[in-house]
Amino acid sequence: MPNFSEGRNPQVLNAIVESIENSGGVKVLNVDPGEATNRTVVTFVGEPEAVVEAAFQGVKCASKLIDMRHHHGAHPRSGATDVLPLIPISGITLQECAELARKLAERIYNELQVPCYCYESAAYKPERKNLAVCRAGEYEALPEKIADPARRPDFGPEIFTEAAARSGATNVGARDFLIAVNFNLNTTSTRRANAIAFDVREKGRPKREGNPIVGKIVRDENGEPVMIPGTLKGCKAIGWYIDEYGIAQVSMNITDINATPLHKAFEEVCRAAQARGIRVTGTEIVGLVPKRALIEAGRYFLEKQCRSTGIDESEIMKIAIKSMGLDDLKPFDPKEKVIEYLIEDEKETAAKERLIRMSCKAFAVETASESPAPGGGSISAYMGALGAALGTMVANLSSHKAGWDSRWKEFSDWADRGQELLGRLLALVDEDTAAFDKIMAALGMPKGTEEEKAARSEALQTATLYATQVPLKTMKAAAEVFPIVRAMAEVGNPNSVSDAGVGALAARSAVLGAQLNVRINAAGLKDRQTAEQLCAEADKIAAAAIAEESEILQIVNSKI
């Protein structure tokens, strides 16, 4: 996620982004320029080698096009490419990223003559884990820092060269995902915004003698300022005024989202602002945000309202956006700001979710066609999903029922269970069809030689076993619907008791329908012991489902 010291010239930005994209093997997820800060965050993903090469090319282009001798902006900065963190997403450790960052920093200096500090997990010196230490004094302090062996870059010259004067110094590091966020204030006072930032940031503010604003700073035995810590762990913050918006903001980096979730930071900044007669009017996410941050926030605000959290992910996200005012300054589209949504390959996802992305009508028409898939297995999974959806609906209606406010959490928990189950059963709709496709692929393998026949036979048996196991998974998942609809029939909103009954009917049909698929696919297995074990397990689940349905319908009918 390199941060380039240019946010106003689109031609320069386009050239830098093109250099990253043209390096090959990476996907640019987001380009987030800021006019007032004169700074742009570019987020791209890929395999490690490709990401490192793309990062190098971006630094190379920026060092040619951005002259730091003429740069001005509201955000602290030390170079044309100011910070360059490598962030592990999956399949790589933070330490591995740190090693890559160090090698990248060395290459940047050796080939481009751009001085580099290594920070966070890539730091060579403990104090340089803190970016503020590496960037102390910003670009303007670079000549004296280069001349001082104790403050000189990890990779850089011993004198302030022409190349260093033009490019400044780049801070290359490795870190976990952080959230860069600005909290909008209903004031134009930078001093007030800074005061709020000092209240909440982990570092806090210097302790002073007498007057807490202008009094003499208290120092320890080493001459270092004694700090009064702020209230939020893993947070760095400053206050500034943004000409572009005409307001002051508290600008924050949440470096540990486990210690301080986004919603906790928002609430604490609101509290600190209110104590100073100021109001937070909204929130601005800079760059991208992990999905969990918004889901956790949405659930938090729903719980504060005593509302059910067992609703669709998109609705939870909408609550988060509105509660924190993420659309205060400009529209906030999760598809453009949530990292998981951007990483997701649209074509791959569509292939995996070919059926559940269809409309109800299209799914029915596709089922009615002469194609053998989707068939009974996918339909069984979908019936189970509908059963889970009905149970969840009754739970949500019960949670919000007038006069039942004290019981909202009880029903919210049931709705959460239903949503999780709904997701699993919907995934099984497509997985069942995918299992059938594997059988067809195996049948299409060549069989001209003995070796080809053997390979085909083995592939067919593997595919048949999988096609037997998938409907068994559907049976097990559909069976989990019964506790939800039973509870809703017994203690849920009485006006919706019939919906709980239909949920039981759907779950029972899902179980028995999937059982038929277990049996027909098991018949094709040469391993008869495994086939019999699978069928016996299916028989047991089916018998329990029939009994569950009967009991739940008795409860339902007694209340109608």
C-alpha cells in the first residue's frame, strides 16, 4: 500500500499507477488521492515477487515525476514515495514480508539512489519500528539526518545528494492491515482537533507543569518528555484542517484493529469531541478497509439499538455506514472500499455461485430445462436454505416485536444461527451441481489404453464419492434447521407460527430429498463398505427429521 506524495496532478498519478499495473502479476484495487494532503494511497495485491516488483516500479516512476523540493501538503511526508508497507493477506507470514521489505529497500537505494528507512516489522533498529521516528522532521530534516550516523537511513548516502534532494526518503516496511481513518468535526480549529487526537491516541500528550496547554514540559531523568497516555491502544492520531472540505479532522491510523476496532475508535473520538463542545459529523476511510471492521461495527450499533444482528451482511454493513457517517463527505460503496470484495475475482465467484446468483424464476427455468443439473440435490439444498430463512425471519420479527424488547438478544442469537446456516445451505446448492460436473468430467476422460482406463476409473470413483458426500452434508445442515423452527414455533411471534411450520416442512423435504441423492450416488461406489456407512448415516438423519417435523407441526397446529 504505497503512499505517494502527489494528490493533485492526475497525469502524474496515472503514470505511477500504470507503472505498477504494467509490471505484471498484480491487481490494483484502489487509488485514493487527497487534494489537501497532496497524497495518494494505492492498494494492489498479488503474489510476493510480483508485488515487490510492482512496488519497485511505482517508486521508480514517482522518483522521476515528483520533486520533493516543491511538495507541500497537510500530511507528514519524507519522500516522493513516502511509505511503502508490504501487508500479508494469506499464504505468507509477517516476518516473510519483513524480509522482502528489507531487500526491496536495499534495491531501491542501490538502483534508484532513493534513501530508505525500514520500519515496523522490517525495522533494523527497535526505535524505528515506529514510523514517526523514521519520518521525524519530515523531508525538510533529511539533510541533517543523513549527516548524522545515528539518524542516517538504513540504506542511503553519507551526504545529501541531488537524487536524495529530489526524491526524499522512502520508508519501507511490513505490517499487518491497518485502518487509515479521518473523523470529521464541526469545527475549523486545528488546535481543537489536535487536542481531541491527543486525548485518544495511545502516545497521548506531554505532561506539563501548571497550565496543561502552555506549561513547561515535564521530562524524565534522560531528558525525554513524560507522556500522559491516551485512551486508545494501537492508535496514532493528529488534528488538521482540510481546505477541500472546510473542516478540521482527527486523522488516525489504527495499527491494531484487534485492540481497537473501528467502531470503538469512532465512539471514543465522539466522546472526546463532545467533552470539548465539538461533534463528530462523519467518518472518512482512506484507502481500503477489512470487511470484518464494518461487520463488527454494524453488529455493535445494532446491539446498542437492541436490534437483531441476524440479518444479511449487506444490511449490517449499511448500519455501519450510516452509524459512523462514512458517506458524510462522499458516497461510500463497500464494493469499492472493502478489501475482500475487491480481491474477489468476479468471474471465479460467478462460476462458484452460478445458481444462487440467479433469480427465483431463472433458477426454476434452468431446473426445468433438459440439462441434468441442477437436479434434486441442488433443489434439496435450496429447500433447506428456505427453511433456515423462514426460521430466521420469525426470529427477527420476534426480536423486534413491540412489548418483547427485553427478549431481543434471545431472538437475535437464534437469527444469527439461522443466517450462518442459510449461508452454508446456499453454498451447497452450487456445490451439489459442481459435484455432478466432476462425474461428467470423469466420464469424458479418454479410455483408449489400459492406463487411461485405470485413470478414468479412479477419477470416476473419486467424483462419485464426493457426489455422495455432498448431499450428506446437505442432510446434516438441513437437520440443523429444526431446533431453530421448533424454538420459533414454541416461543416466537405467535403471528408467524405458520411460517415456522413451513420452515419445518422445507427442512424435512431437504433432508429426504438429499437422502435420495446419497443413495443413488452411493450405488455407483465400488467400495461397498463406505457406501453402506454413508447410507446408514443418511437413514439415521432422515428418521430423525421425520420425527422432528411431526412434533413441530403438532406445536404449530396447536397454536393456530
